Amino acid sequence: MPNPYETTPAAVFLRRQTELLAHRKTQKTIAHEAGFTNGNLISMFKSGASKIPLDRVPALARALETDPAHLMRLALEQAVGKTASVAVLETFGTPTTVNERAWLDEIRDASGNTDPKLTTRSRGALRAIFGR
């Protein structure tokens, strides 16, 4: 029987991020840096056996060397489900990551702060950057 949260975007992200850091940090190190006394918790989060506790997201994000807003969005969806997560984000706004804010700053600068409309052409150019 699979773990209940195994296929959630949060668990998938944790598996990928710990793999990216594996050459420099053990799971035990990540757990310790995040303030967990039990190193096995990282394995439980990765496998989807346990949810990521929302109150620990900022510390865990620092330990994983990732943006806390991104990890919070994933953990929130895991904690309350997709529908409730969407409702929370609609109410409070979608948090932006440091990288997303850099893109936004660049768009504002490149447009001379003219609040450019997203056109078919600009959408196509943006998607081309990402090969989509």
C-alpha cells in the first residue's frame, strides 16, 4: 500500500531537492538544520508517509536551500488539499518566490513600469524561453 502523500507535489519536491543536495548534506544534516531531532522525519516527508508541518516550513526551506514561499505552497496543498489550498491562496494571494520577484522586477524595468498587458505575443515569447 503506497504512503498517503507519496505523490503530492511536496513529497516529489523533497525527493528531488534532497537528491540535489546529497553531495553536500545528509538527510540527518537537513533535519538537524531544520530543527528536527529525528533525522528519519525527512525520509517520512520524502516518502509521503507524513505531511510536512506548516509551522516548520521556513526552517525546512532554509535547510533545503529553497525558497520558503515555494515550499509553503506545496506544503499547504499537502496539508489541506488542493481545493482548500486554492481558497487560501485566493483569499491571501499567491506568495511569490525570490526568483519570481526577480522576474517581476525585470519585467517592470524592461517595460519602464508601464504595467504591460500580457498579450499573445508576449505569452509566446515567455513560453519560448522555457521551451513550451
